[in-house]
Amino acid sequence: MNTARRAAWVLAGFAAGFLAAGLPYWTIPYSKVSLPSTLLQNCLLPIALVAVLLPLVSGVGIWRSATAVGLAAPGAVFARMVVETSRDPTSHNLWPIEVMIAMVVGMAIAWPGAAAGELFRRFAGRLGVLR
């Protein structure tokens, strides 16, 4: 796979993970958010699904897939923080901790998902289902 195509898949995986984590997370009022439980309850399945599908359909590998999807969760938390601090600058006083918690949660979900997707791809390749 050439570099441009691989980069496009990784960017698409990040975007899909960003939306998969962000859409459920952004709809929750800030007063109801409690990290990491909010991310685990609302974003676990969407992030895991993207993490499984990215290496399965693209073949970019575990490392790139897990990193792209895993970093999408803190990206979604950071995006929310940017929007909310533009309205109220005191709303996210501990934002570095929020981003770090989201990074740990995102990576903890994405790595097993990407490994499973890569294993499925290799197994399907041996069966002749995927090239």
C-alpha cells in the first residue's frame, strides 16, 4: 500500500473515531459528564467498532489503526473543551487531566479493537474472503 493511500485511511479512521466518540459525548450536558465513566458508557461500542473496522477494511495494521482511533477520543474531549471555554472560560479548569483520561480510555478501547480487526483480516485472507 502506498503512503498516500495509507495516510488517507488513517485520516479517515481518525475522523470516524472522532465522530464515533464525539457525537454521543457532545450531547451530554457538561454537568452530567464524569470522566472516565461517561466515555466508557457512551463511547465504548462506537470507538471499538471503528477500531475493529479500520484494519479490517484498510489493512493499515494494528499500530496505525489503534493510534488513529485511540487519539480520536481525546480529540473529541478537546473539541468540546474548546467550544465550552469560549462560552465560559472557567468551565474546564482541569482540561489537561480530562484530555489525559480520554487518551487512556481511547487507547484502552482502540488497541484490543485494532488487534481484533487485524486478526479478522488475516483470518479472512487465509480463507480467501479478503485479499
